[in-house]
Amino acid sequence: MARKGEEPTHGNYNKKICFVICPIGKDTSPERLWSDKILKYIIEPVASKKYKVIRADKISAPGMIAPQIIRYLKESEVVIADLTFHNPNVFYELAIRHVTKKPYIQLIKIGQEIPFDTATNRTIPIDIDVQVADDARKELEKQLESIESGIPSIDNPIAITDIILEAERTGNTDQITNAKIIEIISDIQSQLYGINRKVESVTRSGGGGGVSFGVMGSDDEKEKLSRLNELKKDIEQYNDLN
């Protein structure tokens, strides 16, 4: 049992865990102020309805990757990763989550680039702006509902590579073909997200008044990405049955 003032370990807590990894820094640093606001105004209002929300710095000192953090990364029902400021620890921790093939959600501040290897996953644009924060909460709720539905999603490079290697090991030609299709779809998704981010940047620099940047891309681009995700799920379900 955890002592007073400590977070309980995952096994001793009867509510599902949403583990938050984000840039921390010192108490008064820009990173800490940013992360505190995102936790308070975007993550907690949505995630705390069904999860116990735990942030990494609540169980370890900033800058440390403690065994307890790795345990939460491996065992939590969902992980939310804020990629803002491109913090190295966040990417290290996200990579650990990738290995588990368990659900995770990515966030990043509007205007910051999403690194290539994490661009295939739908990343929620966030900011302190009221409209953007509202849009981010809605998208976060949608992604959490998708996770709650239990529909599997293969959306990280490690999981995709494992599918390909397993298919090649078993010699199942259908699975090999499907695995490579998933890889191609993921690459297309990555390119589409990159295009969307560039369009956003150009639109913002143009000073177009009254434009909301809460959700990436046009309706047409979002529809294309949605169809790609559905195709990936169909292929994954086919592989599970074969």
C-alpha cells in the first residue's frame, strides 16, 4: 500500500490509469507553466471522468526515468504524451509505450512540427487559446472513446514492424501483403499530416482573421485520413482472423 502523500501503484488502485508524459522543467520554467495549464484545462476535464490522471513528475523528480515511470508506461490503460518543446524524455517514454502496443494519445502545441516517426498517429493540436482548448478537449474525448470501444489500432512503427516480421516468419503470404499495405498507409498518413501542418502554418502567417485552428486539415483531408484509418482496422481484423 502506498504511504500517505504518494501515488498508489497501478495494481493497488481500482480506477483505470491515464498516465501523462510531458515536458516538466523547474517549478517556474515555461515548460512547467505550459504543462500545468494543459493538464488543468485540457487533459483533466476530459480524462478524469473515467481515469485516474497521473503525471510523471508526481512520482519522480524531473529529468529522471525511474522504474516506477516505466511501470506506469507499461501498465496504464492509456498514455497521453505532450510532444510540445520536443522534450527528449517524452520521446524516450513514448517509445517505451510503443513497445507495449497499448493505446496512447499525442498532443502538440499548434505551430510546432511533429517529428516524422510519430507523425503517423493522429496528433491533437493544443494551445491555451480558448477556442483551441475547446476543440482539443472534444478531440481528446473522441480518441478516449475510441480507446474505450476496444477496437485495436496499429499506429506506431514498432507495432507495424512486428506485424511484418511475424508475417514473414510464418510465411503467410496474405498477412505479408496486408502488413506491407499497413506500412504504406502509415507512410501516406505521415505525409498527409505533414502537408496539413504546412498548410496550417501558411494560413496562420497570412493573418486570416476568424479562422479556427483547433483541428488539423480541411474536411476533405480529415475524411481521407479517416478512410485510411478504417482500411487499416479492416486489414488488422483480417490478420487476427487468419
